[in-house]
Amino acid sequence: MQLIAAKSVDEYLAQVPEPGRTTLLKIRSVIRSVVPPEATEAISYQMPAFKYKGGLVCYAAFSDHCSFFPMNSTLIAEFSHELRNYSTDKGTIRFPLDKPLPATLVKKLVKARVAENEARQASKKAAPSKKSAPKKAAAGKTTGSRRGAAHSD
């Protein structure tokens, strides 16, 4: 299946032939039901994506399957038991064109990604910014200050 580069998620989905389109619409609906209201949809890597405090998840249709991309390969390992009936790879979960992933599984994966992105952003805010941290003078070098220097007056 060759899709023309879409500029929006709706444009992408309009190009997907059945039964893939209906399957992806179901996946999209489930994702929308659990993402925070601030989440946005976009095209990323030429696929429909959700973004929330960074990339969240992508999904796509191909000629013989659909895929869900949690954008974190460790999640696939964490959910390996629940994904045992699906073809998986480092960052991909493949499923039939006419049979979407179970809604409960998609919800768990999306909620896990939301939590990861929130934790990552919180840790970035807690860490001092490199730009605002004061620079330390190298040992034995002066920085133009005479503090600590002996005065001879």
C-alpha cells in the first residue's frame, strides 16, 4: 500500500483502504479516550501520532498488517506476556488489518507512555539547567576577580 505523504491524521486515514481504516479509527478512538486533554495529534515519521510532553505513540497501516508504535521499546518487553499473541519487534507491535489490538491493552500502553513522559518532564524540571548554573573557574586560573589575593597597600 503506497500512501501519499499526509499533512494531517485525517488525511492519512482517508487514504487507508478498508479494513485497515476502520481498525485504525478504532485504535485512534481508544487512544483519545485515555490521553490528557493537552495531547495533540500529528503526523510523525509519516504516520499518525499522539504527542504529550514529547512523542507518545504512533500507529499505521501497511499492506498486510497494522502497527502500533509505543515509542519506547522497553514497554514491549514490559508487556511481553500480554503481547505474546502478536508479532513484535524492538519498537513495533503488529496486528491484523481487520482486528485491532484489544482496547484494554492499548489503554495500558498509552497510560504507561503518558506516565513516562510526565516523569521525564518532571525530572528535567528538577535538574538544574546547564545554562543557568554558575561556571566554576579551573584550578589555578583566575577569573578576573581579586578575591583572596593579597593586597599590598
